[in-house]
Amino acid sequence: SRAVKPVVTVAIQNGAKNFSTSPEMLFKVMVAGAAGGIGQPLSLLLKQNPLVSNLALYDLAPVTPGVAVDLSHMDTPAKVEGFKGAENLDSAVKGADVVVIPAGVPRKPGMTRDDLFNTNASIVRDLAECVAKNSPKAIIAIITNPVNSMVPIASEVLKKAGVYDPNRVLGVTTLDVVRASAFIGVINGVDPRTVTVPVIGGHSGVTIIPVLSQANPTPKISDQSKIEALTKRIQEAGTEVVKAKAGGGSATLSMAWAGARLTNAILRGLNGESNVVECAYIKSDLTEASYFANPVQFGKNGVAKNLGYGKLNAYEESLLKEALPELKKNIVTGEKFINK
Ligand code: NAI
């Protein structure tokens, strides 16, 4: 049923031209919360993705159909449709290969991500129920905070519906990686796009563990106190934005960038590309926390391989030790919300 774009390649062998065609898959991506601060720029970026044939924009906000009409005037192939209100949710989800969820309230100054739980938990629950009913094979990428608890919520909903596949539900922690790369790029005076650095654990405060010892290039930092200051800055970078926006919300533009990057990795995996790796928060048995973020390889069915987090130095081990109780608590909070 999916659109297939024929790709014509020309190979020159022994001076003779050989024409061969290999199919490139195209996919439907649904964005839930598409009219929001993250949703709009995320949709703008996804409309430019050559692997996207259909973009379904879902939100409760009255502006939703207008956002879709606006984006539909971009001269890129993806077909954009807007779906406003819960009565149109089923249609938005049907046929989706990937469902990206930035729906829900963001932080204001003084708030932690956990303060968002009460409002956002039911939003993610209802969206996951709809995916279970209409598009149970879709890969769900959750941006909504607190991510540490929202992924367990969606997973429990899918379990109850009998359609749970741990390789198809993940939390988006890409912004932590993007921030770490940006900061190291400045410190080292290099293009941040050439920096690789795993950020593991979860997505809030102490559960965010930048593994700076594995960063490439190695951060040009002389002493341990500066390593610790950089670690803290990455952990608190979201709060840096919340404070600077002074009541106007949290990170939206950098988050859209990071969300588009992760969605692209998922799509490249679905398209059969090998060696597509990004950090993501997934079901995991690597630590005593039953969900954990670290580099994963994407494939035709979502997460193809958990690549683990390799060797940590003593400082990073201490961060992990501090993170695990908090992460476990966040996971239980999410699971209890569904199994109460
Ligand atoms: P926003 O308030 O600008 O947009 C949220 C959108 O969700 C609004 O358009 C709203 O109408 C919509 N919405 C609310 N309930 C809905 C429902 N039941 N179904 C569909 N849409 C619904 O908020 P923003 O700034 O876009 O943030 C969204 C979420 O992303 C927040 O929870 C925020 O904490 C989180 N976030 C996550 C990050 C991460 O790294 N994972 C980084 C930054 C923000």
C-alpha cells in the first residue's frame, strides 16, 4: 500500500553504462502536537525529508488546519494533511509508519519535568491507545516530558492492547546529544557536526549522563572540575532555555531540529539502511532501570540492536549510580499511572 519511489542509478562498469533501479520506500509520519512550539518547526523539517510521502499534522489547536495548508505550499513532495480535534485522531494515525509525539504542556521557570506529569500522562496514554487501535506497527517516538515516565506509559498501554513491541517505542533524548555536541564544538573550535558523543540514561536532571570520555574529538578540557561543569551544563541545558525564555516555554527550535534528526534515523532504518545509529531511550536490560538511553541501531522494524554504553570512567560511573534510583522512580510512576 505504501508509495515506492523508483530510484534510477547509473553505474559505469568497464566503460559501459548500466542502468539499474532500486526501490526507495516512502513513509507516512504523523506528528501529534503539530501546532505547538516544537510541532510546527518539526513539521517544517519533516516536510523537507525525502523519505516522507505523507505528513499528518494532528493537534487540538484551531490553527492546525492552517499550519497544514501553510506547509502544503512548500515545493517539496510530501503531502501534508491537518487533523484538528480528537474526533479526527483515528484518521490522522491510520497508515502511519512513525508517530512523533510532542503533544503536551512545556515547563515554565521553576518547574521540573516531573511537574508536567499530571497533564501530559493522560495525553500520551490516549495517543498510545489510538496508535494501538489504528496503526499498531507504527514506531512511536515520544518527545513529551517527562520522557522517563512517558515511554513506560505508552509501553503499558500497548501491552494492555496486546500489540507491544519494545523495538517500536522510544523516548527522544537526541536534544541532549545535540547540546553536548554543540558545546564541545565551541570548546574545541570545531564544526559541531563532526562531534560524536553518547548521552545515556534518561532525559531529566541527574538522569542525563553525558559520556564525555567517549566523545570524539576528546573535549579540550584540562581538569576534572571543568569536565564536571560541562556535564552539569548539559544536564541543565533545558533549564537554561526555560530561564532565558522567561515564561515563554522551553526549547522548541533546537528540539525540532533534534526530533527531525531522530525521525530521519528511524526512517532510514525502515528504508533498509544499515549502520544508522542514534541515542534513544528504550526498554533495556543493561542496568537495573528497565528503560535506559544509549546508542541504538535502527532497522526495518525500529530498534534493531541495543549497542550499549561501553566503558565509563569512574566519574561517569558515579553519575550512573546517582541516576538509577531517580530513573527507576520515574519508570514506576509511569507504569503505575496505567496499572493503577
Ligand atoms: P506547546 O505548548 O508549544 O505545544 C504543545 C502542543 O500540544 C500544543 O499545540 C497543544 O495544543 C498540543 N496538545 C495538547 N494536548 C494535546 C492532545 N491531547 N493531542 C494533541 N495535541 C495536544 O509545547 P512545546 O514547547 O511544543 O513542548 C511540547 C512537549 O515537549 C512538552 O511536554 C515539553 O516538555 C516537551 N519537550 C521535550 C524535550 C525533549 O528533549 N524530549 C525538549 C523540549 C520540550
